[in-house]
Amino acid sequence: MTPEAFLARRARKLRLVIFDCDGVLVDSEGIANVVTARWISQLGWPVTAHDCDHLFLGMSLDDMMPMIETRVGAIPAGWRAAMMDDFLLSLGREVIAIEGAVAALDAITAIGLPWRIASNSSHAEMDVKFARIGIAERAQGRIHSFQDVPRGKPAPDLFLATALAEGVDPAACLVIEDSANGARAARAAGMDCLGYAPLGHDIGLLAEGAVPFRSMYDLPALLSAAQRIPT
């Protein structure tokens, strides 16, 4: 199914777009994988950045910790904080926006469609990322972290809390995700999901009911058409 056909069959007018952060708005996952691989390898579990992309895509550090502990045993005091400090420094130096993402946010704002961000990243991480790519002011008051809810993705809690903050029904929301975990959370929340897949169809996204699209530059036109669906 094409994104156009997927959105055209919606029964409810679109009232809120919920963006994931990493891999959707900011190109931070490569940085995260390099830092994570370095710090996990120091614990005695030799992993590469590619391994981390496969193992941990879409997961919060809270979700990752039990997996790491299963392989390496007890983690030294201060390890987690030191890794996060390293990650934040790397983000502040290196992170860039996903191509077309900032333009998409501005275009969606221009057509009067509300948007929010819901991520398995911490608030501290998102503050650094959004400052670096120049959207901190635009994102203010729209940011939701796994830290704000009992359970992060793939549970629906984060997306449901985001819809509640905007005062809209979940069925009137559309999620923009790039991971199977995020798409699973959207499905559990009763929300449609477009899957950002710049390299083509993603089996993990498709398996969770997300419909792939390839370019952020295409998103404003897709959402503008969806917003015109009668209430």
C-alpha cells in the first residue's frame, strides 16, 4: 500500500502528528551505536556499532541494561553515567538533522497541523540534539520522553501520553517512526504509523503495520492531504 492510499483510507481527520526523534528527526543512531559499542566492549562483551544497531534499535538505555547485564554480569558503579556523558558530548559535536526533517516540521507548522515528539531518548539527550540542529525553540513544550511514563516503547504509554497532552483522541493521531519497536507502540496505542525507510521497504516496520515512505521532503504533502479528510 502506498502512503497516499494508507492515509486516504483514514476514518478520522488528522489532528496530531507524533514524531520519533532518533532516525526520524536527527541522525544520531550511528553516533549512539559507536559510543554504545565502545562502552559495552569495555565490559567484556565485544560488540561492533553494527551489532548495536541490530540489538538495540529503538530501545531506551533502561531497556538495554538487562540485556547487557545478562552478558557481562554486574555493571560497575558509574559506568552508565560515564557512558551517557560520553554520548552527550559526541552528540553535541557530531549529530545532524535527518535530511528534510526540519523543513518538514516548518511546513507542517505552516499548514496548521499540530506536532509533538515522543522518544525513548532522555530529555537531556533531546535537549542536546535539538540545540545542535537548531530546533530547540520550535520543539519547546512539544517534547515527550520515556522518562515521563511508566513504560517506554514498545508499550503504548508514551504515545498515549503525548496525545493526551495535545487533547486529541489516539485515533486522530499519526506516528512517524523508523523502528519496529516504535511502530509496535503506535499500533498498541491505536494510532496509524508511517515508517521512515529511506533505503526502501523495511520488513520490521511492515510487520508492525507501518506503511513506509522514503523522504521527509514528501511528508508535508502527504499530511496536508490527510488533514483534509472530513471529520
